[in-house]
Amino acid sequence: MSLGLRVRLSIMMFLQYYIWGIWLPILGLHLGSKAVGLDQYQIGWVYTVYGFGAILGPFILGQLADRYIATEKVMAGAHLVGGCLLIATAYATTFWPIFLLLFAYCNLYMPTMGLSNSITFRSVGEGNQDLFPGIRMWGTIGWIAAGLSFTAYLSSADRPELKPLFDLVSTPTFRDCLRLSGVVSLIYGLYCFTLPHTPPTRVEHDTVKVKKSAVLESLELMKVRSFAVLVVVSGLIGIMLAFYFACEGIFLNAIGVPEKQVSSFMTLGQVGEWLVIGLVPLAVHRFGVKNTMIIGAGAWALRFGLSAIGQPQWLMIATIGLHGFAFGFFFVVAQMYVDRAAGPDIKASAQNLLIFIIYGLGTIVGSVLTGYVRNYFSVVENGKVISENWTGIWAGPFVLTLVCIAIFALMFRDTAITKKTVVEGDPLLV
């Protein structure tokens, strides 16, 4: 693999997650600010948008990329239109416009996560999967850069020498997490046209049989019990991921972290991910897919368990770093396993099946539950939240993660998936 190609793919991953890293961690603070003023239920529902976006969008765009249009062109169109939607959302101040605009945006953005993985796997080739974590690591760096740069941007409002500039434009606010990510999305959309040409893969099919859609063929992989267990457990873990994104920024602020510093502190998770993700190939070779993913899920359980303690502040901040083991050893390994399992002409749809389960169903359930759980463990007077019981809030994800680990350990087998396996079932499990 040439250095130039690796650099191009790394820039793709950087921009892919830089966009998300600006608006997702800060959105809750923006929605709860005086300028918008949404309540806990409404914020919880807004956070379901990227879950809904991972349900319909991935299968439509995945089908287009697998069967009809080059993947890089599908991504370019999604990010160009998506950038406009993000900028429009920044100027919405009530629930329904915000919800509908972000709903439309996420139906374009969420599929591109799977498509960027598909472009990378196609570019590195079947025998070079170990190169994927090193390229995907630049997505983590992009998320870190997003958090740090947005924190610096917000802090610039306190610098007197910049006041004349802000008088001409506007003072930095949480709303700008949407405006800035929209601008970057437009830039990324143009960059997508420079990515390696990744046309639909043509595979010879039996002339007697009608060629199935890529979506249906990817769903057939669920006949293999190990694959099905991986997908279902990933969806349950996705519920906890939704808790993290919807609650962590508010939790940090509740334990004394200044609002303007929340974004930079949350990048500690991606710093940990950056340090860990390079170890993924080594861990898979040493421990196997199953044990590596159990380590990842175990890091999540430890993190939620420590967060339930709620103190001291330094420990609560330090637990964010466990996100690196949790994400790298669980989700990145799951993406590698799915690519290995999928046929050459359904790889984009198979990756988006995983996105659909984790960021779709898991996110919707988790985000909706977040609003109800936070309200249940809150003290409210005259419609205003006085305090929240964070021990109770974090206890649910902690217990559910332990259940996921037990299910995965008992039912998943790290076996190769072949066409014969899909037809007849996993011989080690049935």
C-alpha cells in the first residue's frame, strides 16, 4: 500500500470524525442553553436522531454504493447536503425544527461511517486488514482535534484583543458547534471526490437465481449464530454509548467542570482510543476476536461502575480515558470481523448493518431512556432541575454492560464464516 494512498484515507477518517466530534458532545449544552431551552425529555429525543439516521440511511446508501454508484461519490453528495442541513439547524430555536433538520442530516451522515470503512477495506485489500486500525486511528485524532479546537474557539470570546472581530461577526456560543461542523462537512464533501475510486463490485451470480439486494444478502449473515450474537450485543452496547453521549457532558458540568472546558475534557476518551487502537491487531492476534471484545466491553463496565461512585472529580475525569479500550477493542474489532464475514459485493451493506444496530436501534432506545432515567433520578422544583442522582443514572448502563459481557462470553465463537456456514449454520453452535 503506497504512502500517498494511506495519507488520503487517513485524511478521510480525520474529517469524518472531526465533524461529529464538534457537534455531538456539545449539542446537549446548546439545547439546554437559554437560547434554546429544551427540557430533559426533548433533549433525549433530539439525541435519537443519529439513531434514526442509522436505521434507514445506511441501507439506502449502502445499497447504492454496493450496486449502483461509486462509494466516494455517494459520500460526497451526503456530506455536501449534510453540511447545509447542519448550518440550518444552528439557527433553529424550537424542538421540531431542530429535530427534523438533524433527523434529515443524520440519515445522510450515519451511513458514511460504514462507507468510509468500506472504502478503507477495499483500498487496503483482503490480506491487509491489520492496516485498518492505523488508518481508523486518524478518525480518533480528528475527534480529539475537534474537541480541543472548539474549546479554544469558545475560550477566544474572553480575549479582549479579539473583541473587534466578534463585533463584526458574532460572539462564540454553543450554537457554533453546528455551524462549524456544517462548514467542515462542506469541505469534506468536496474532498470525497479525491478519494480512491471505489465502484460497485461485480460478482457472477447463478443465472438461474435472481440477484438479491445487498441489504438482504447482508442480513443472511445473521443465520450464523456467532455473527448474530456479535450484532445483537453490539446493539445493546450501543444503548450505553447513547447514555455516554447524552449524559457525559452534563455529568462533567455537574461535578464542577466549567461548561467551556467540557469539550476538551471529553477528548480524553479519544486520546485513550488513539493510544489503544494501534494495539488492536496485536490484541486480536494474541487473544482472538472474542477475548479482545470482552476486554473492550469490560472497560466500559469499569467506567460506568466508577462513574456511579461520582467522586472524586479527578477519578471521574480519568474514567473517560477508558473509552479508548472500550471503543477500540470492541467496536473496531467488530468492524474487522464484519468485513471478514461479508462477501465482496455486500461489504458496504454489512458495515452499515452494524452501524444500523449500534447507532440506530441502540441509540434510539438509549437516548429515549436517558431522558426518562435522568428525570426519574432528578429533584425538580417549579419545573427546574435542582439536582440529579448520578449514581442511579450510571447504575443502569453498568448492569446492562455486565449482562452483555456474560451473553457474549457464553454464546460467541470466533470461527471463520464461509458461504457453507451461512447456508448450514455455525457447526460449533447448532
